[in-house]
Amino acid sequence: MRGQLFTCAAIFYAALTVPLSSIAQKPPAATSVVTQVATMPNAPVMGWNSWDSYGLSIDEDEFVSTTDILHLQLQQYGWTYAVIDEGWYLANPESDGKPEWQYTVDGQGRYIPDLTRFPSAADGVGFKKIADQLHSRKLQFGIHIIRGIPKEATAKNLPIADSSFHATDAADTADTCRWNPDNYGVRDNAAGQAYYDSLIRLYAGWGVDFLKVDCIAAPYKAAEIRMIHNAIEKSGRPIVLSLSPGPTPIEQAADVARNAQMWRISNDLWDHWAPWPDATWSQGLKDQFANIAQWQPYNTPGHRPDPDMLPIGYIGPRPGFKQARLSGLSNDEQQTLITLWSVSRSPLVLGGDLHHLDARLLNLLTDPEVISVDQQSTGNHPIVQTADTVVWIAKPGTGGGTFVALFNIADTPRTLHYTWSDLGITLQTKDRLRDLWALQSVKIGKKDDGITVKLPPHASAFYRVGGKGFEQRSILHYFF
């Protein structure tokens, strides 16, 4: 009886708040496969990438099962991109290069999926079957490549498709990636452009919606970025171009925005607040506050500085760095990460393994009001940046009011207080204060001269002051 009463009450409550469809976990009705599922996104990309949890080694079963979870649990909140990161063309990714990696290259010198790991790629179809499956669910499909042309293609001087050129005409054998042995750089000449044209034409034919190109933003390879951009334009398919790793030189802000939709502003972000002594190259969360603020003037619709993926939840089973583990970021730090990325309108790309979603993490990823800040807000910028405290503000896309994000980046608890004047806010009659994470609203009293909040170390608070649209989220959400 108690269960029946709870069910009736919960359904009634949901009817008064949000439609049941917004929390349902059932897949939408099947739709026909489409070749092109979307135009280029103006809002920041939201999705999942395989690198943090699988490194070089993900296979077809693991990727497809992950996209099943993405579709059922997260897609309705805006998480729609699924990206296979580095190494999908390796037959022996587990070797770590010793013995030497075995590459899968077609007759025109282009990487294609290894069939032992991606059997649906047989008969020369590449990733098309996987892409079609995602498109049928209105998800987007992405892959990772290293810039340049395979050394194996150069050694065999393979022909470049639909041209009179061969690999040695395009390859710059003096230009190699300092941390990856796969490729030579591509010359800034007709042969180089012909190679990138053939490569992007192949991937566009598979249905690729997102292309992460590595070893290209730092040091900044302007010619190859331009050639890849031109090849995407020629392909006729709207492919998001994401450049990695960083830091992209800020003096190249105008050039990179002309040619790419995302570009990394730091080295790889992993699950730590302060620097790792044994991996000083790895970016900690605390340092991203300054990086994101520096790049914010160049964050525009369709062109987003990228502070990297979200290393939260379970990092495994075969991470791109270190051993399988729960994220080293505390719960407060994980909330701070998503708050900072959202209030700065940064891309939201998950790195943790979706097979290990728990209720806490799911709620962190499916707060519609926080996501709306990332996807729809305007005027995002920091107004306070000290050694201990950071404050950002933004304006809602609709409904008025002001978003305020407060961060304690110190290693000790702090009580933060800012007056309405400090925040540049003029209160209106009956304005309310909405806690975006707690999903609760309170009246602003006459004696309240601003916002006061006590925050643990590395913690954050996220509010909307005034405006309309203080939505209530169904209590049922917390049981999925």
C-alpha cells in the first residue's frame, strides 16, 4: 500500500512540475537513419569521449554499450556527442608501442578502423554502421586523429585518392609530433591539401559529426589547421573541428576561431586540484580558473575555448593515464568543475565511464537549470579573481535576472559575502534567490544586502537572482 501511495503521489507531483517525458528513461521511438543529423552547433558541445576511461583501447562493444547509456540516461538533457578517441586504427593498442604498434591503413594512406576491435567496419564501410546507429537515435558521432599522414603510407608512397599525388609529395618528414610516433606532418602545398581532402571526404562519408585533431594546437600548426578546415568545407558535411592539446597561443585567437569550433586552452586536464608531482604536465582544476578567464573574450557562438573533458565519476577500466580509479576530485570539486564550465559556456564532454553512473553523479549531470546556463546564457565573465575567491556572473537567455557563481579556491573554509552592488544587481520587487544545485528558491528579505555563503575548500555555489522561470524539478528525478 505504501508503495502504491508513493507512486500516485509522485506521479501527481510530477504532473504539477515537469512533464513525465522529461525524466523518462525509455528510448524515443525509432527513426529512420539520417545522413546528416545537425547543423554546426552554436551552443557548447555536450557529450562523452573515450580517452579518460579507455585510452587507446576501446572496442566496438564497449563504445556501443556506452552510447546506449548516453541515449537512455543523458541525451534528454543535451548530452548528444559520442567520440572515439585516439588509437581506433591500432591492432595492438595494449602493447604501448612495445612491440611496435600495428596500424590499419587503406590503399590511399588513410587510417581505417581495426577490424578485430570494430568488426562492423568490414567490407570497407569504416565507422558508417556505428554512425548510422547513433544518428538513428539523434546522437552525433565523433573520432580522433593525429594531424598529418601515416609514416606507413609514406614508406610505401601510397597514392592520394582522387589526385595525381602520392604520400611523399604531401609528407613533411622533418615534422613529427613530439609525443606520438604515428605520422609525419603534411606540407602546405597542393599535395598536402589533396591528402586532407581525401581524408575528410572519407570520414564525412562515414557520417562523422565531430573531428578531434591532436598534436596541432600547441605548437600551433596554422597551415594544417587551415587545410583541415578547407577540407571540411569541401566535404559539404557540418563537422565540428576540435583542436588539441593546448595551450593554444592566445595571440592566435582570431585565426583559430576562423577555422575551428573548439580549441584546447591547456594541456590535458586530469582528476586533481593542484599539480601532480609525478606528472607536472597534467593540468589541475585550480589552474583552469585563470585559463578560462583569459580566453573568455574569445568565447563566441559556434567557437569555444575548450578547457578539456570532465574527469569525474569512475576513470576506467583502462584509463588514458594511470590506473583505473574513482575520480581524484572530491564531490565538491566535481561540482565546482561543472559550475565553472557551465558559467563560462565551455564544452561539456564527459570522460568518466558511463557504466558506473550513480545517483549523485547522475544528478550532477542532469540539472536542467545548470545546463541551461552553459547552453543559453549571455554576458558570461568573472567579476572577482583573487588567490582565494572567484565570482562569475551571466545573464539568462530568457526570463531576466542574473546568474552568480561563487568559488572558494582556497584550501580552507571561507565565508563569502558580496552585496548586490558588488554584483552589479539592482533588485526588483518580489525578486527571489534560486539555488541552481539545490533547486530551491527563497524570498529575498529587506535586510538581505547581498549573498552570503559559507563554502568548504574548493567548493562552489550557483544562484539565479531575480527573473522568471524558477522551475521545479520532479521528485521522481532523484530516483533514476
